[in-house]
Amino acid sequence: MTPKHPSITVQLTGEDGNAFAILGRCKQAAQAGGLAKADIDAFLTEATAGDYDHLLQTAMRWFDTQ
């Protein structure tokens, strides 16, 4: 499956597994990748609409994750 924004890479492995840390890394990568605030807000809304597993799945759908 190709992520929505394949040019934006977010490091998930070997990092703090805390949901807030993951959200922060995704937001920072999205900003650095030039995503509009509305797109970042849409990601954050979707990512926080469920549990931890949902957060990880959303990050993988939106970004290239490692």
C-alpha cells in the first residue's frame, strides 16, 4: 500500500512508543514536508479518533514509516 504522502518519512521504530511522541514526530515531519495546516489537522483528527493501534495504522496510511 502506498501512503498518502510517500515523500514524508516518519521514524517509528527504535523511538519512544508513546502516542503523544508519535503524534509529535508525524506533525513535525508533515510540517517539514510542506503539508498545509488543514492537512495536518485532518491527520491529527483521524489519528486520534481511535486507540494506539489506530494511530499507528493512520501514520502508515499517511506517511512513509520506518
